[in-house]
Amino acid sequence: MARPGVLVTCRIPTSVVERLEAACDVEVFAGPDAMPPGELKARLEGKQALLCLLTDRITADVLDAGRDLRIVANIAVGFDNIDLDAARARGVVVSNTPDVLTQATADLTWGLILAATRRIPEGERLLRRGGWSGWALDFLLGSDLRDKQLGIVGLGRIGAAVASRAAAFGMRVAYATLDEAAAGPSAADPAWARLGLDELLSSSDVVSLHVPLTPSTRHLIDRRAILRMKRRAYLINTSRGPVVDEEALAWALRERLLAGAALDVFEEEPRVHPGLLELENVVLAPHLGSATVETRTAMADLAARNVLAVLSGGPPLTPVRA
């Protein structure tokens, strides 16, 4: 009996490749950039499984090229790169990698909060270009976090993990869910205040975004939302780039309508809005939320285990049900 074929669109740890090779014929794309769409479709012929990244657009055309596909395993918690309706119509299972990246992304979120509120990257840039003349009482003053409010927009796994760290910095937590009529998330601590989105934006000193990208969350943070925020507030985004209208954010930061922002994700990655690149009061990171050796290995391994589960006739471990 022929072994099933698996296409992997990026380099993954050797241990994960070996796990797959024990039961499958594995083809790994080793290019430095994302696999070109034409090559992706050509290599899918005869494959039963696809391990892919958020940078791979899995459209109906791609799924048609993989006529034998049984599973698309996304090495990410998000899945807005996959046409779920097209996959469902073709009987293709879609899986993602939740949980394993929660803590790393929450840590990175706090790194961005601290970097923005204490102006650390701005100070490093100034020092490196020889602009530091010595200590001064009013030099590069940032903002304290203690006794301030952290506003979490979207209290899923990552949002709750970010909120759970707030007490260590003396912050109180408020959170908003997009379905305000729904019951409070099970992850919510009784000490956290549940607010409507507008109330959260107007009362929080730091607003951290943790929502998936859907039609209703695209440009959730636009000019109107920003104008609801405090003048000394900070906006943090480690969710999905298009949740924030980057043009509106650049305008607000330029006009000092916000104290600062920190972004790990962007509307048109890897492109960054040029207006943001010109500003000192925004921290820009190249999508590092899950970027630790341990976490990225765990993500690839979970994707592989999803593939093996489906190819052996069972259900996926972490199916996408949206």
C-alpha cells in the first residue's frame, strides 16, 4: 500500500520531519521565502496532506490543485489564510495550533507594552546614533503601569494569558468581547471588569488587541475607535494586522492623540505603512509573537500530529470549527 504524501511549505525542525517520515512520504519546500502560489499548486498533486503557514494563501484554486488532500494543517493559531468554505465543500479537514503558542505570545505582548511605555527602542536608537549626552531628570520620560488599567479586547486564550500577568505590574484589568450579549468568557477572573468596547477604549491606559481577523474585526481600531481612547493611552496589537487601520494609527500618533503604540503584526505583511516607519512613538516588531525555539517547534509538531491523526483515519487533534 502506497504511503500518503505530505507537502510542507517551509523548513521545520528535523524531529518533526522524522515524525512524519515514519508514516508518510514528505516533501519540504526549503526556500527562504514563502512558496510561490504556482509552485504550491504544482507540488500539491498527489499529496494527501499540507502543512502550511499564515503566509500561504490556501484558496479554492489551491485546494482544487490538491485533489487528493485530506487535511490542511496550519502552523498557526489563526486561519484567515485558508478558504474554510472551500475546504469544507471539498471534504478537506483544516487544523490549527492553539494553546502551544499562548504563553510565548503573551510574554511578547508584555515585552511590547514595556518597550512602548518606557520608550526603550527609542532610547536605544538615540544611543546608537550618538545622541545621548548623559542622564537628565526629564530625559525620555515614559509612563508607569502601576495603578493603570489594561484593556483587553478579545478574551481568548492569549488575551486571558496577557491579563493574568497584569497583577505583577500593579495594573487592573478590563476586557471587552465583541458579542456583548454573550456570557462572560470562562477564562475571566472575577476581579476583571467586563466593559463594552467603547467604554473600555475610553477608560484604559493600555489597550491590547487579541481578536481573530474576521469581516467584523477588520479595521476594528479605526479613526473613530482611536478618538475614543485617552490621549496618554498606548495601543498594542499582537493579533492580526488588519484589525488596526494603520493609516488612522499613523495619523493619531503623528498628531499625538495617543502616547504610543506597539505592533507585531501589519495589514500587508511584510510591508509596513510608511507613515509608521517615520515615527518614534511606535514600536515595530516583525511578527515575533510565537518566535521562540520551544514554541515554534511545538507548533510544527502539533501540526504534524494533526496530519498523522487524519491520515490514520481519526479526527484531528485541534480542528478549526469556524
